[in-house]
Amino acid sequence: MIKTGKPKPNVREMAIRHGIEFPSDEELLMLILNGGCRNMPLEKLAEKALSVINECKPGELVDRLTQISGMGEAKALALAAAVELGRRRNAAYRCRIVRPVDIVPYLKHYSLEKREHFVVATVNGAKELLNIRVVSVGTMNRTLVHPREVFADAITENAAGIICCHNHPFGPCLPSDADRSTTQVLEEASVILGITFLDHIIVTHEEYFSFLEHGLLKEQLLNRQTGMVSDFT
């Protein structure tokens, strides 16, 4: 008999005891998939699926998922349906991001990742959240990003502004020299593209760090963004 590798009891128990918002993204996928196969344990299947979900566009999701060994059409459709439902729910709420702290709850779960993830959130002119995407995954202490990747989806969505974020798996919740340099490059690109660079936020398990709140965005850019001194209004 082939062992299908059902979700670990502690994942189910965790969700029941602490709430469905408690499991990590990978653990949520484990609950949806419900089982792996002999050559692809459930944990590994969920890990690969999460990588695909983070990287590909919605229209390509089912095809990309079915290319994973052990991922049949039924499982791929179930995951794609869950992603689409989440997208529709988020679109319906269109939460307004007025201050840096408003976006943190939507980014905090990346602090659980063991590698740096560079994430971009897009907003419309009313500062309503449009989408949140991972644009790059790096090492334990570094991730490389290019303005082309950061602004690609913002251009497609006709977004008015972006908020960048990355996690620090280890070390303090403070910007490194590389973080400062990356922010400067992205600020300059935002002026050329006409898409407001609202903030760069670093998250850890315990706290967050906002470039905007700490006055680390370039003065000339702040002057271009009416009212952006202590918040997004």
C-alpha cells in the first residue's frame, strides 16, 4: 500500500486550536492538498506548489501546477480555485492603506520564511490595496531585485503606487546598506515611471521597520508626493 502522507496532525490541530490564520502559507496548502504520493511527500509538494503560486501569473497557474510531479489536475484545480477565491475576496474588500502600519498585517506572515522574500504591494489612487506579490526570493540574509521586476505588475495594473517589503529571517529589523541602496534605485525608477514609491518595509517576527516613518525616503521624492510626511494620505 502506498502511503499518501496525509497532513501532519499538528497542522490540523494548529488550525483548529489557534485559527485558520495561524498556519504558514505552506501549511495551508498542505491542508488543501490533503495528501502527497510515494515520490513526493506532502510537505515537499506544498513547498513546490507555493513556489509556483508565488511566481506565475493567474492564467498560467493550473498548467504550471500540473507540471509538478505528484500534482494531478484535481489538486491543481483545487489550489487554483483557492487562490482565485482569495483574490476575489481581497478585491471585494479593497482595504485602504493610509499609514505604513496598515499594510503590515498583510505582510507579517513573510517573517516566518527562512529566506528573504522581496514583496511588492500595489495600490490605486485611493490607496486601496490591489495586490501583493513576491518578486524575488533570496538567501537567508540577501535578496536581489531589479526595478523591471518590481514595477512590471504595477504597470500592468495601472497602479498609482507601490509599497515594497522584505523580511529579515535573522538579525535586527533594521535596513542594511544594501537595503538603502535598493530603496534609492527604486525611488529613482518610480519617478521615471510615474508610479509613487510609498514605502519600503522590513518585517521580522517581533516588529517592522518603515523607511517612510524613519524619514529615510529621499527629500525630493517626498516633495512630489503630497502629504507623504508621516502617512500615505
